[in-house]
Amino acid sequence: MKKILLFFMLQVLGSQHLSAVTTLSSGHVDIFEVHYDSAVDPPEFSLHVHDHDTGGHFEPADVILRVNENTLFASPAGLTSILGASAYILPSTQESDMLYGGVSADGPAGIFKNNRFSVRMISAGPGNPGNFVMYRFSGGGTLQVGLQAIGSILSVSEFTIPIGGHEHWNWGFSAPGVYTYEFQGLGVKNADLSVLETPIELFTFQIIPEPSTGTLLWLGWVGLGRFRKRNNSKPLGPHPRRSSGIGG
């Protein structure tokens, strides 16, 4: 049955599209990299995925972020009501055979308020199989939650990153399956307090590598959405960042 579904997906999406999708399952990856480039005209403000091991920058819709089976850990005491007693968790310290998920912000100092960018969760997929929390602990052991979604309901939807900063968080998922979220980068300019926004980007997390029959169908629909999104957008240059076309 799975072979039939895979054949169906190949026929629907086309081998050219599938070859463009990159699966990242280990190594140092900035899942969110907010980038402002004032050296181009108009300035470019974008949110993308940065693979530190290869140096690659990717459109989020062209990436599947895979959370492997070996990430099943006991949940922190403060999150058991959201994640359950155990969950699939990408740790904030680097481990072999797991994604080392970071967040970063790249841009000139002094242009944006408080020298910070924000990442905002716009929506959570209605078919998500469980809950999601991006969290960490302070030096004093205090739990800090940067993002949280209960199914498709957003409960903590925004966090900030200092420009020039690079941070690592824990990424927890309560159940296996495929999760989709839309995110956007934001910045407030000092000069006039105008709010700059990156395009809204689709992120896909696949929890455990062997998908069920239903997951294969879901991946097919996700891929079809990516295919339509790509066909409705302008071609990208050699460095795959989509410009918001924001002046100044």
C-alpha cells in the first residue's frame, strides 16, 4: 500500500519537485534565521533555514525538518500537561543523529528597535497530530517558553532574537506524525517605528522517519501545496531568499 501511495505522490508532484525538497535530520541547523540585507536595493528581509554543516540557505517550504525516533525523552515537569510524560524533543545541546536546532538574526546594528527581530507563529496546521513547544531553561533553571501550540491553537506565538545573536532551544512534539506551521519574521525600525515583515513561510516537521500510510497522504498534500506556492512565486537566485520588497 505504501509503495502505491509513494508512486501516486511521484505522479502528482513530479520528480523535479521532489528532488528540490531537502530533508534535514541531523547536524547544526538554524531552523529560524531572520536576515535583513541593506546592501541590495530594495533591502531584503527574509526568514529562511540555514544548514551550518553545508552552508546552505533554504526556503522553509523546500525543507522537511525530521525529528528522529531517538529523540523520545521524558518531558520537563513544567510541560507534562502539554507534551505528556514523554515527547520527541530536539535538545538544546548538540547530540549525534539529531537536529541541533537554533535560531539566529542577521542584520546591521542600530536600525531596528532594541536591536532585535521577532519570529511570529501565524498558524498551526489543522491536521497536526499533537502539541508543540519550543522551550529552554535560564541559568537559574527557570522554564522559558518561546513558542507553543496546542494542536492548531496558538498559545505562545512570538519570541525575539537579538540582531547578531544565535541561540539554541529545545523543540518538543507530543506525538509522532507531520506538523506544519506558518511563521514570519518582524522588525520595528528606529527611524519611524514602521514594522517590517518577511513573507509568511511554511515549515514542516516530520516526527520519526518511518511515516504511516496516513502520513504519506498528508505529505502528499503538503507537497502539493508547496508545488503550488512555488509556481505562484518568482524564481529564486543562487542564494534562496525571498525578498519582501521593502524599501529603506
